[in-house]
Amino acid sequence: MKLYRLLTGPDDAAFCKRVSAALNAGWQLHGSPALTFDTEAKRTICAQAIVKEADGDWQAESAAENFRLSDY
């Protein structure tokens, strides 16, 4: 089964640390990075999808309680 996650960060330094930690934990970058501008905070938010192979099969009925795309 492939696990997909979206890493985000409030600034470039925080985002780079999160991506580095994910890569060190066995995740792989997936797709193109995205930038979003937060008009209230006047900052750019970086995002990148990552993928990791995991044992097991996808079970939709238990996914809602155990699935989180991002810490932000």
C-alpha cells in the first residue's frame, strides 16, 4: 500500500526541515511542489506531496479515524 501525505510549512526554513526529516524517514517526493500566498499573514506557504510504501491494504472504513494529510 502507498501512503500519501502533504507536507506544508509556514516558511522556507521550516518547510525544508520537514522535507528533510521525511526523506530521512523513508518518504519520497511526489509531484511538483506548490506555493500558496497567505494574504493575512503576508507569507508564502510551501507544500510538497510525499509517498511511502507500507505493508497492508487500504481499508476505507478505518481510514477516517487514522488518516491525517498534514500537521499544519
